[in-house]
Amino acid sequence: MSTHARPLAVWLAQAPDAQLAALFEARGVRADVAWSDFFDAAEALLEPASIERALPRLPLTEAVALRRSVNGDDAGDDAGPLIALALLRPDGTPAPPVAEAVTARQDPTASETPPPEPSDESAAARAAERAFTTVAALADLVLLASDTPLALLTGGALASGEKRRIAATGTAPETLDDLAAIAVDAGLLAALDRRLVATESADSWLRESASARWTGLVQAFRAALPRGLRDGDGWLPTTAWAAQYPWSTAWPEQCSAIAERARLLGLIADDGSEPEWAVPLREGAPADPASLQRMLPTEVDRIFLQNDLTAIAPGPLQPALDVRLRRIAVRESAAQASSYRFTADSVAQALTSGETAASILDFLAEISLTGIPQPLEYLVTQTDQRHGLVRVFTDASGRTRVASVDATLLDAMGVDQALRPLALARDADGLTSRAGRDTVYWTLTDARYPAMIVGDDGRPSSWTATPPPATLLRPPRTTCR
């Protein structure tokens, strides 16, 4: 063991388990590392490659302190964090490998940065509008993930196919990765097996007012900021963010992304000024949306139902009403006056998720300023009568089974040329297929059959998988028996 590693090995041996765990996590030590004792650990932590990985993670104040210690000066109050990272010895001096790595880097310089200029009325109004748009777009994203998990690329970004699908809701594609990051920080979405799924807290957030939604988002954004941007319970002036990780080549891009999320949330105006509602957050106080709320459009609780199976909200619909209405209808526009369209598919999805014809009509009657038009009532009742006529499930043998009380409908599916790729076979209990349950469901749905997925208990399933690619719906002839 090298002489310079001994003091660190002694310190590691005496450190509490929690402190060691924090150190190893901060230094990126793998769980399967082949160390036999604390001397091995000390040697590894002082290897040049390990030090080179650690230095870019240092915020400006710690980088300056480490440079001072290398120059023979006292590291000051930042000695503790640097010792905890094993970049300084317990006595506050650097080991030779650390000193060599720091000497080879550019000197970091710290300077006082004043707070941003307050936003004028025009800049604040644009920031408020952007915050309102962001909250609405995030609600769209969370609703989509609640219905169907969103596919992620290996690097964690949304897959291009998902971006195209989400962009159909009116959200700018270039903002989607930032919106997803905001939602993850807020605990509304979580990455699981390269999919983005809605969390248990997402539903309650969706039903809050726009200002309450914004409050939750910005406080979570603040809590997730890198420690180099933090100032007590608040954050440093945004004008100082770019300089906070002087030894990181990745920081400029990361900083730009964080600043863009702050802009999307209305915490930074387009001209770099600071809206009134951002000040308490920067200073570490709870969010106060009062000044933002004054600039947001008033939410409404009534809609106009029309004979063409559409609904018009004369302003932003109250979130709880919007969430339920969008379980029944497809939103066509997301402006302050939103429009929705009722279809057989949207009503059928609502029935699958637990609504009934009576509950749908009662809800619409309660919020409608124009009563319920006859075409809409007819659509709901007719869809209800047909809903669930075709049930798709996996039987005990693992085969996909299609059942219905309507024998004529089963006969029709058995000879339907559009369903040939499923190779449906008739038996006494209905139809069977070697294709997967979700593939069968989507093929039947595309062919306009009133299909519904049911679970082992025979009850409708409120979740279905993403529609498979066309190639899955048209398997090679050799796979169909």
C-alpha cells in the first residue's frame, strides 16, 4: 500500500456505515467492486481515474476550497464536504494524487452575482402564460402515461414514436424531454424498465387547481436542483448558475436544460428577468402563487354540448372536471377555450374504466349549459349496449381466448378476412388464438368489433398495452397454424 493512502484507509475504517455509503455513492463506486479491505478502498479512491471522475462533480465553492488547500491554504468551511468525498485527508490536506489532478486543472474563480432584474409587466405576463401552458402540457403527459406507459430510449429520453403521439395533443415536441424531467422530479412519473409510468400521486395532482399544480411542480423542481445551485433552502441567482461546476465539461448542457425547465415553469422570463412569484422560491420560502394566479385565466365549471358530438369549454375547465371529461371524450384543442369530441371508442374506454351510461349522462347533464343533445345520448346508450360483447382474455393454458354471448358475432369473426393473421379457431367456448392477448384485442378493435380485455376475475381491465406495430398484427404465414 502506498504511503499516501494510509491516512485515508484509517479514516475509512473508523467512519460510520452511513458515511461510507454516502461516500461510495458520491464517488460512483460499483456495488460489485473487488476490494478486500479498507486499504484497497483507499488505494482505489486515490487512483487518478477515480479522482478525475470526482472533480467535475464539485460545485464552485468546493472547487475553490480544494484549490486553496492544494496551494497550501486552509480550505475553510468546505473542508468537511471534501473530506467526506475523500478528496482531502482528515487533517484537511490533499493527498499527492489529488494535488496533481487539481494542479493540472484551470483555476476556478468565485464572484458575487446579484439577483436577476425583476420582470416588468409584459415579461411577467409572458412567463405566467408559459407556466399555465406547461402545467396543462404536463397534465396531458401524465394522463397519457396513466393510460399507457411511455417508451424510453436507453439514455432516458422519450422514444421518437412517443414524441409524435404526444405532439398530437398540441405540445411542442422539443419541450417533451424537459416536461418529462419536471414530472419525474415532482414524483408524478417514474422510469421503470425503460418505460415512463404514472405514480400513485399523479391522480391527486391532476385533480388540483392550476395554481396548486404549479406549486407542487416548482417546489419539487427546487428540491431536485444540484447542490451547486442551492443557497440554503433556496437557489443561487440564475445568472450565477453557469459558473457553478467549473471542472465539468458536461455542465454547460446540463445547466442549459435546468434553466429551460425553470423557464417553462415561469421562474425565468424570456429576457432573463425574475417574475415576482419566483422570488420566495429563490429565497427558500414556500411557493406563493398569488401573484401568478392574478395573471392566469379564470377556470370554468360548465361546458356547451353540441349536436355534432363535441363539447366546448368557454375557458380553462376546472382540472377535476377536465380529467373526468377526458376519460369520456377526446380533447381536440388545448387553448384557453378547449374543445372535446365524443366517439364510440372514447365512450367505450370510459365504460371499461368503470363509468356506466347513467353516470356519464348524469355527469354531462350536471356540467352542461345546453342540456344533452339527442345524438350524444344515443351514442352513449348504444355504446353501452354493445360494450363488452366481445371479451378477450388469457386462459389457464396460456392461449388467448375470445368469448361472446352473441354466437353470430363469433361466427362473423371466425370468417372475417381482416382477422386472418390471428388464426382464430372455434371451439365450444368461443375462439382461441396463438397471438398475444393485446395483439388480439387491438386487431379486433381495429376491425371495429366491441372488444374488451378482461382479467382472471372476469372483470374489465382498465389498462391496455400500446398498440403493437403492424408487423405484429400481420405475422408471417408460417406462424399461423
